[in-house]
Amino acid sequence: MRLRKRAVVTTSIFFGLAIIALFGIISYILWYHFTDLEHAFVQKTVGQMRVWAESYVENLDVTAADWANWTGLYRYMHDGNPEFAESNLVDVALDELGLDIMLLVRPSGSLAYGRVSKADGAGYSGVTAQQLKEFARAGVFDAFAEKSEGRLGMVALPGHPAILVARPILTSERTGPARGILVMGCFLDDEQLQHLSLKVGAQTTLYPIVDRAMPDDMQKARNTLLTGVTSYVNPLPDRDHIAGYCLLHDWHGKPAFLARVLMDRPVNAKAVATISLLALVVLTTLVLLAVVSTTVQEKTVLERLHLVSKALQHIGATSDISTRVEVSGSDELSELGTAINSMLEALEQSEYELRENERRLKAILDSLPTGVLIVDVAHQQINHVNIAATSLIGLPKETLIGSRCEEYFAPSCPDGATGGLFDGPSGCHVGHLLQQGGGTVPVLLQTMTMPIGGRRHYILSFIDISDRIRAEEILRQSRDELEIKVQERTAELQRVNESLLSEIAERKRIEAKVESHALFLQQLLDTIPVPVFYNDVNGVFQGCNAPYTELMGRQSGEVIGHTVFEILPAEQAAQSRETDLTLLEQSGVQSYETTLQAASGEWRNVVVYKTAYRLADGTVGGVIGAIFDITERKQMEVQLRQAQKLESVGQQAAGIAHEINTPTQFVGDNIQFLQDAVGDIFAVLDAYASLKTACREGAVTPELIEAVDEAIERADLEYLQEDMPRAIEQSMEGVQRVAKIVRAMKEFSHPDSGEKAQTDLNKAIESTVTVARNEWKYVADLVTDFDPSLPLVMCVPGDFNQVMLNLIVNASHAIAEMMGKDGEQKGTITIRTRKEGDWAEIRVQDTGTGIPEEARSRIFDPFFTTKEVGKGTGQGLAISYNVIANKHGGTISFDTELGRGTTFIVRLPISPESLG
């Protein structure tokens, strides 16, 4: 295909595809927007229809509200005034309101008034007032008689859909009780739908949603709208109409009717006309662009390419590379002409350089020490020789040119005979140069073929190798001598190799010993009952024992060679690596307490001890660590605190029994007194009963009166009247005192959950003071100074009570020890509570002996006590310190002076929740 034809076809196809694609995109966009506009217009019409229906219902509701709250109607429902009915409940009045349905239903369900008809007098055979009353009794107009609001909406009545409004009949102030229900309504018949069609400008159709006879398009719309879609638009199959659909709800708020508006499609017709016009414009544009493009290509490209082609044909026919292509302009074609001219100039220059190269090559050949002959293969004649060849052969250049090579050379054959010089394969081989004197000279011949001037030529180069043969002989002698030396050296190497084998055997023995030692060390580590591990400076595990792998639930191969970040959770791994880096920098020993999840999934309390180890050269090699499981110890500490608490309760039991016994005794004495007094009073009452009986029978005697006087004298009623109230009051006080002691004991000893809770510290201290009363009442007076504004504090109530009991008992013992020195005078224990910033502070002050200087630094150590043997365990203050400092994040300290007493200061943090 010619270039002109190809350019026209290609341009036409390109523009055709481009314009077709553009037409498709624009058509799609236009059609999409026209369709969207059409749907929006239909949805707007559907919305107008819905708004009309809602406004119609609202207008009807306003009319119904006026009637339902009309005092005249309220009275009529009560007394059935015929004048009201004759004046208002007449067809003319109701027709003016545009009502088709008017019902007045009494609370009992009977119909006070009913009307179902059209303003033009046409009745509805499908629905009657009696049927509507039955409709009301069925529960449609139900359960709002005492409410001021009513119910309104559409209802599917037999045969006809209708808009109904039902309201309770109340007074003008909307008060009750309701005298019945007012129902007003209008039928949505063909006349109403035609009126609605004129309103919205589209044909309107209404079907009950349960009607199976509705058209197919409405059934499809109903199924779509019931999924929750507000409105639905669907072009009809005739393509000339489009319909919009929506659901209308009844007065229960449930979908009851499907409404359709049917419209022509002017927007669709406009879209079709617009796209058709666009197609015509695009086709016209395509033809014009193809013609213009072809013309422009012809003028700007194709004609100029033809000129370049003619110039190149001329140069090819004449072989005149000095001719140049003439192309004007500054575009790509002019650049092509310039490139062709540059190529012609390069060819001309290459031809010149080729001639120069031939001259230089000839000079090079003449300067070579190797003889070179160029032989024409076809004529087997020498065409060229260099100076070295004439010198080696011993004949002038003129004699050699035109002669044959076989006259001067004899190649070496495998069998020692001579043959043709070029019979064998090309390459290097040894031959003999036949000198004119009759002798021969060994030469190294190299032959190769090369086309020169369009004909095949041999290039034969040769060089005298007499000296090389003599050197090879000397080299062969040297090689023999070298072989002898190599044999001697091999024997020496064998001796060295035997020595090395002995050293290797010793090395293997040492390695076996080291391996055995390492195995022994690993077994030794495995026998250690606590998990042990060690890693290098990079945190990579180098080894561990069996308890460690058992704790981690991993094989040793899953630990060794891995980092701690691959073994432990991220937070614990970061903590472990941080301690490792500190040890690598500072050495020493570090320990810290943490929790660790064992392979069984159980969380264990552990203490980790770590130290850095050094290598043989003294550098730090890494970190070795051991893990001690203190879970049981923690549990023992909890049990120890509970045991001490139980011990304290047991120690207080005797004192509490004594405290309870005292009020119990005088309560018992008072009850005994009251029992005797009641017996005396009953004797007086028996005497009075006998006297009353005698009076009734008229047989009163002086003996009966004397018996009554004696009973009164024996009973001593004046004494009983004076002392019985006092005995009852004392008994009540005793019971209250016992109840207080029991309540305090219960609050102190009641087991808690071990979890922190909002605690009233003042109340907790007061119950502890009551429980410990027997400890301090004989040796001290206890004074409390509580801060009433102290907020609740987050703590473990049982642990806090135990701390306060320990401090009160210690204060009592210190004062008792002081009393033994100074006499029978009591001391004083003062307990104060205050809020100090974000802290709750409790001070327990005593006037005891004070703490000796040498014991002050060890006062909180476990099992340390200053009391005599058998009196103290040394755990009270140690447990108190652990509870306050470690468990609650508080502080416990003391101020002491020998002979003056000690003040213990407990500070607990007040959480933000407590302050709020």
C-alpha cells in the first residue's frame, strides 16, 4: 500500500474512532442527565401528590378538631338536644364542609348520629353508617377517649379508600371526660382522584396495597417501596409514558395504599432529539476533519517525502555520493534531509579514510618483524610481500611477487613428509623455510583467509623460531630439575602433614573435652531448680537450663539464638532489655519483681536476679540471670497477714468478752429486779381482782380490803414506780453498749474481698478503737480528733484496720512499759485524721517510752521486735509497712523521743474519684 493511501486510511480510522468514542461519552452524559432530570421531575410530582394528600388530611383534622372541642356538641352527646341536631347535623351544613362521612359514636359504642353520602346526594352502597359503627366497635377508633389528640389518616373501607379523622369529643377547654368519638371523612373516589390529577398535572391512580388486581408495574413498584425506598420511578413499556410511585400510610402509620402518577415523557423526547442532532454534528465533523487532515498531510509531508525519495534514487543510480538532498523548512523532514546529507558526507569521508588506511596498513606490514605474504587463492600467486619476508627468504620483492609459496616453504606433516602449504587447516603450525643456500630454517606459520577486492586471498605470516626451539630445550632441562625439587618438597610436605594430623587429633581431643565440659555445665544448670539463662551483649540467648524452657513452654532450640523480644511479651521484653543494658554499662547485680505468664497460662509472681559476666579477655560477654518464683511466698504473706489478723482478733477476744460481760451483768441484775417486781405487781393485781369480783357480787368484806392493803405494802409500789424505769433505762444502755462492741468487732473482723474500695477512715478507726478497748483502757486514755471533711479513700478496709490495730496495740504496750517505771498514772493515746493536699494523714501518738536509737533503722524489718521474748513476733510493723507502702502507695513514718513517746504518721493517697 502506498504511503499516501496508508496515511489517508490511518487518519480516517483514527478520527473515526476518536469521534465515535467522544460521541459515546457525550451521549452517555447527556442521556444520564436527561434521565436524572426526568426522574427528578417525576419525583417532584409524586411529592406534590403526597403533600396534597397530607394537606387534605390536615385540613380535615382542623375541621374535626373544631367540632370535637365544641361545647354544644359535647352537651348534645350528653342530653341528645334535638335543636342542636336540627341546626347543625343537617346535610346542607355537612355538604358545605365537603364531608362524605360523619359519625358520632357514644362511649358505649352505640351510634348517636351517622351519615355516609356525597354532597350531590349520591350514596355509597358499599359503605353504610351502620357498617362504620361496626368498624368502630371492631377497634379501629379505639383507646384515645381520654386524650386530647385524635387519630387521622387513610383507611381502606369496603369498596372505597377514604380519609378519616377521629377525635374524642371534649369541652372547648379540651377537658373530659370524653362523651364519645367524632369521625369525619371523605371518600377518595374517581372524582377526588381526577381533582388530584388536575392539581399535580398528572393522571393519578390509587390502589390498596393488598389488592392483587393492580397492574404489573404497580406490583413491581409496591415490592420495591416495601424495602424502604421513599419513591420509585419506572418508564412504562410503551416508552411514551413514565410513572412515579409512592406509598401512603393509614392512620396506624402502616403502608396501606400505593399511589401512581402517570406522565408523558417530554424530557425523554428532548433527549432523543438532542442526541440525534449530536450524532449528525459528530458525523459532519468527522468527514471535515478527515478531508482537512488528508490535505494537510499531502501538502506538508507526502510531497516533500517524494522529493527526498527522488534524490536518493538519483544518488543510488549514479553512485555519486557528493550529491546532496535539498529539503527546505525546519521540521522533521528537513531534519531527515540534513541527516541524509550528513550520512553522505560521512560516506565520502569514509572513502577517503579507507584509502588512507590502505596506505597506513602497507606501512605497518613493512614495519613488522614477521614475514607476511598475501596470496591470491584463485591463481596461487603471491600478490604482496613485506620487507621482513624478503629479508627472511633472501630474495627481492620483484622476484617474489607472482611466484608460488610452495617454492619457499615446506610444512611439517605428522608422518614427517612434506605436503601442500595450504592443504591443512588454517591456524598456527610449524614449517620450514627453504633458503637459497640449500638449508632450512624452522619457522612458525600462521594462515588465514580474507576477501580482498572481492576475491579470496590467503594471508601467510611466518617467523623464525630457531631461538625459541633452543629455549624450549633449555626449558625442558629446567623442568626436569624442577620435578626433582618438587619430589623433594613433596616428601617434606608429607612429613609436615603427618605433624598436622597429630595436631588435629590433639585438637579434636581438646574439643571433645570442651564439649564434655559444656555438657557437664548444661547438666549442672539443668539440676538447678530455678530457671537460669544467659545471653550476649546483643540480647541473643546463648543458653538456658531445663527449668527455664519448662517455664516458657519452649524447646531449648526455640530459645537459644533468639532475643528476649521473641520469647516474652513486648512490655516485659523491654523491661528485661533495659536492665541488661544497665548491667552491661555499670556491672553489678540487679533484681526486680515482676509477673510472668508460665507455659500453663498461669501468671506467676517472680523475682529476676541478673549480673554481667566477662569473657577470658576481660570484656563483658553478656548477662546471666535467674528467676525465682515467689508466688507461694506472696500467698504465704497474705496468709500471714490474715493469721496475724486472726491472732489479733483472738487476743482481743478475752478483752471483748470482759467488755461485754460488764454491761451483761448489770442488764441481768436489772432483769432479775424487774422479774421480782412484776411478781409483786401481779400479786397486787390478783388482790384487786378478788376485790372487783366481790364488789360485783356485793360481798365486799373488811378481810378483802385488808388483803389488798397488805399486797400493796408487800409490793412497795412507790419504790417500784421510782426504780423500774431506771432499771429499764440502764438495761437499754447495756444492750446498746453490747451492740456497739459487737458491731465494731464485726466491722473489724469481717473478711473483705482483698480489693480496694472507697472507705471512711474515721469510721474504720473508730471500730478498731472499740475492738482494742481492752488493750488500752487500763493503761491509757484514748483521744480521737477526726477531720469530718476527710473524703473517702481507696484502700483495702481489712488491711487498713489491721494496721491501725497494730499501731494502737504497740502504743498501749509502750505506755504500759512506761507505767511500770513511773507508777499507776495512765498515759494518753491520741489519734488524729487530717486531709493534707492529695493525702489522707493519720497520726497515732502515745506517751510511752519512745524507740531506742539503735532500733530506729530496723523498726520495719520482719521479725525484729524490741519487746521481751514471747510478747511480740516482730511482724506487726513489717506487715503495716508492706500494706501502706507497697500495697497502697502510701508512706508510714514515725517521730520518737525517749521517755516522751512516739508518733506514727500514716499517709494514704486520695484518688481523684474520692475527691469527686
